[in-house]
Amino acid sequence: MTPQLATPALRTLRQVWAVGRITFAEAVRRKVFVVLGVSAAVILILSPMLPSDGTAPGRIRLVITVCSMTTALVSMLVMLLVGASSLAEEIESKRIYWPATKPVSRSAYLAGKYLGVLLLGGALILAMGVVTVVFVRLAAWQMTGREAEDLGESVLTARVEELPERIGGREVAELVNLDAAAGADEVREMEKAELVRPGLALPYVFSAGPDLRRERKVRFRLRAFSGINAAFALRLKTRDPRTGDWKGGENAIWVTAGAATDFTVPTGMISPEGLIEVRVENTGPEPVRLRRSDGLVLAAPAGPFEWNLVKWLALLFCRAALLGAVVVGGSAFLSFPVTTLLGGAVWLGGYLSGFALAVVSSGRHLISAAAESSSTDRAFSSLVALVCRMLPDFSHYSASRALADSQAISVVMIASAMLWLVVVRGGVFVVVGLVGYRRRELGA
């Protein structure tokens, strides 16, 4: 690149950085930022004092849940309020005239405002992430002996769920699927599940990698279904690779429908070929449904809690960056109240879009089945479905439950959030704001 071409680009970058730095400094001094920051600090300090289930993992999970919810809520509110007022108040109070007299293009000025809001959100998310680590480690430090050892293996170690290599066999020839006369949705679900009737057992075969063999124990996660809030009595046994006998499972494990229940077996149960065999026995009176996708999975270690938290913070920053693009782009040609409402609508719509789309899809099926359905009703439902699809799906990129349940957050999810939330949708709002800002008469 020649110096003649590089100089304007470098000058623009310096202008963007200067505006972003000033925006960040002004935002930190704003009362709304101070109030929200103090409120978040109070909630985080009180989180270890909240009641839990009485177990050490339960107390740590409660701290993680409260800290993650507080971080997400405060960061979004800061991005919404500070971002919506970063440019709108300058235009309404006529303070925009001073930078307008400087040799700064409107594109660089708007980009600098967005950069300043991103710096503010990133600094807040990072600070609250550090506080979360401190509180979690302090709560874990108070545990001693067996509790501390269990915490290190369960809550403070992120784990990735690995599917079994093989499910079923000759021992479960009597296993059947659910009645094919059930609803279409239930039939599709049960095509990937097994129904374990009382007195029967479902065997699994898992592959244990070299990293897992170095662990003290092998951890599994069990999820049972069939009915709402139902409880099942299950017994789990593992095959001894030396003798071939099934061992363990003297006492039944009570599992709540849909809830994940962890249990461990010694690494000595891994065969020389790197396989471990587990079977789930139904000792209760009711049949149990075990899905092939997550009925019984191997919870392999995938790094410490801190690394999982960093990935969760990256997901949160992607959502904050999109919200910042919405409010900064909207403030370029809208007033502060309207921009705040727009940002709030996108924020809430991002969490409700999946649910709303499911409701609209059900309504469209009913409309199609109705004999007197009009084209207007069908067109309206299609329009609402289109709006729902245009909204970002924040629930797909939240992963707060995965963080509290020590489930490893995928790097692929972070890359997807960066692409679809920040680059695609955020870029659209920035471009729209830039076009509106260029055509706006600042004196109007």
C-alpha cells in the first residue's frame, strides 16, 4: 500500500479511536453506569448468602447462576441506556455542533461512538467476569476434604458430553418404542429413543480416550423422560473388564424427568481396548424413556471453569455488541426514547423469538386446517413469522445454564454468534444508522 493511500486510512482510524476513547470516558462518568455498577456489586456480594440445596456443588452453582444472570442483565442495560444516549442526546442538546466543526467525517464519528460503547460493555463484562471467578473460588476455598475434591471434579471442571459408541444388544431384545399411534411430533422424538420397561436394562458402550484414563473417576450424566416431573428408580452398573461381571448399583438412583443426574465409576472399569460398558436398569414400576441423544452420555473433562467462563463472556459480548449496534445506529436518526424502545424490543424479542415462532407456526397450522380461513389471516401469520425470523435468537447463544451445569461451551457457538449476531445483524443496523446519520440535518 502506497503512503498516499495509507495516510487517509490511518487518519480515519485515529479519528475513530479518539472518538471511541472520549465516548468511553464520558460513559464511565454517567450516573446510570455508576448506579448499575453499584447495584451489580451488591447483588454479587450477596449471592453467596442466598439459600441453596445444602450441598457444596449446589452452593457453587447458585453463585455461578446469580453472577451470570447479574452480569447479563447489567451489561445489557448499560449497552441499552448508554448506547441509546451516546449520540441522541448530543444531537438534541446541540452539542453535536462542536465535533461537526472538526475534520471528522460522520462515518468515523458514528464508528467511534460504537467503538466507545463496545469498550464500555467489554470492560464491564470482563470486570464482572473477574468478580465471578473470585466469588466462585472463595466459595470453593471454604470447602475442605471430600467436598473440595468433588467440586474440582464436578462443578469447577467443564465437561463435554460424548455419545456412546453402541446402545442396546441381545440383553434388551424386549425393548420397544412408544406406541406409533402417538402424535407426529412424539413419534419423531421416539425414533431416537428407547423405552426401558420395568425389570429390563439398557446397556451402553463408551470409548474412553487417553485423557480420561488419567482421571481418578469416569463421570456420566443420565437423563430420563416419560411424564412431567416424574421420578424414576434406576440402577446403574458397569462391567468389570477383568472378570466380566456387572458391578455397582446396589442402591437405586432416583432421577427426575428431564433433569441431569451425574454419577461416577472408577477408571479401573475401562478395558485395555479403551471401552467401558454401562447399563441402566429400571427398578421402578413405570417405563422409562432414554433418548439416544442425551439419555446417557460420558461427561469428559474439557478444561477448568475459568476457561468455560471466558467462552460464556465471549457469547455475552456478542449479544451486547448487537444491542450496541441497534441503539447506536438508531440514535443516529431517532430520539432517545424511541431508540431505547427499539433496543428494548430487539433485546426482549431476541429471547422470545423462538417461542413466538413456535406459537405462530402452531397458529398457521390451525389457520390452514380451518375451513373458513382467509388469505388475510394467512398473510398476517406469514408476516409475523417473518418478523420473528428476522429477530436474533438470544436464547440460542445464552449458554447460562450450560455454565452453571459445567457443560463445556463450544467454540463453534462463539464463532456462529460472532458471525450472525455481530457481523450480519449488527452490521445491518450500523449501515442503516450511518445512512440515516448522513442524511440527517443536525440543525433540524
